[in-house]
Amino acid sequence: MGNRLSCCRRRDAYRDHHRPENCSACLCDRSGLLGVPDAGGNSAGDDCPTEKPSAACCTYLLEQLLRPLCANEAQLWAARLIDRFGSLPGVFAASSGALFHYVDTEPGIAEFLLAVRTATLHCLRMDLMKGPILSNSKALTDYLSASMAYAPSEELRVLFLNSQNRLLRDEVMAHGSIMEVSIYPREIVKRALELGATALILVHNHPSGDPHPTQSDVQATARIIEGARALEVVVHDHIVIAKSGWTSFRALGLL
């Protein structure tokens, strides 16, 4: 018993000694509400802390995650992964192909990181299923930020809602390059009819880090709204997700 306690004390002392200052494992609390009819009208983009997590902090947290998996090489792999993908969110946003290619000598690491990402998104998505999605904008933006903010290229996600504004399906409808994604209004409206959806929330990310919509974003959204309106499908909002925060078309007066 005494040997076990002394071992634990040495391990805790090591962790405290190597923990970067001001490093916290807690998630960022994004206040503010989406600009949807029943959830106020302020975008949360300006409310998020602007200070970026340091590489040392990201490396430390990733090392702690990897330590039970590969104790002797956890620090080495944590440093390599943060150096390759830029940050801890960047590691979890990496594709399975990129992870397996980079850690090809230790495939268990890639499998573990992908499992952590899947479990995290599942937990966040479950919060969206508890009630009308428009009444829980914080859960929505937390989920979307975790899913898309650090994605290396643009993608268009559509949340299909029923008449009670509950989530029916969450689907990525298109992938794009680093700078743009092709949006096909006909495919979106067709999918809404297949699912019996009466409303949509459009979401796409800006890998550049700037969450403000571009003119092409505004024009594409207008085309989707026009096509959906003809079939009595409502577009509640279009949300742009980026590393620095998010913006809402409705809050900006663009819908």
C-alpha cells in the first residue's frame, strides 16, 4: 500500500510539474443565443474568448489522453500530433485517413482518437435530441463547433427538422475545397421531402477562421430559401462556423 501511494505521488508530481500554466481541460462556455425566432437574436461569435490554446497546453492534454494507451511514448506522440495538426481540436478534426497515415507505426492511437471524437460528438448530439432544437441554441452551437470548426475544408451540413422543430436528421450534404463548397438547392429540398422535414437549419464552416458570411454564401442561401418556400419548407437559419466563433444569418438580418 505504501509503495502504491508513493508511486501515485510521484506520478502526480510529474503531471503538476509538466502542466503548462493556465492550462485547463474545461470546455469553452459560449454564451449568447442564435438569432432564431424563439431563441433571441445575438450571435455568440463576439462572446468567445479570443486567446488561443497554447501548443504546450494542447500537447499536455493530449499526452494525458494517450498515456494509458502508450505510456512510454505518450509525450512523444502528443508532441508530434500537435505539431502536425496545429492544436488539440485540429487533431480531433483530422480525417481518419490523415490520422492512420501519420501514426502508421502505432495504428491504435488513430483508432483511439477517432473513438474519442465519435463519443464526444454523440454526447453533444444527444443534447439536441431532448427537445425542440431552437430552444437550445447553446447545445446546438457547441455541437456544430465541435463537429466543424477545425475541419480542414469546407462542408455543408443540413439539420432537418419536423413540425415541432425536433431534429430528424443531421447530414453533411456537400464537401468542398479549403475555400468553398458547392451548394445544390434541389438536392437539399429533395432530401427534406424524403425525410418529411418541414424546416431546415443550414450550416457550413470557414476553414479560414473568419465566421462572417461571404457574398456567395448569401446568394446561395437565397436560392435555397426560394426553392424550399415553394414546397412549404422553412429555412430557420444559416450558421457559419469557424475557429474564432460563429455567426447567424438571421441575427445578421440576412434572412
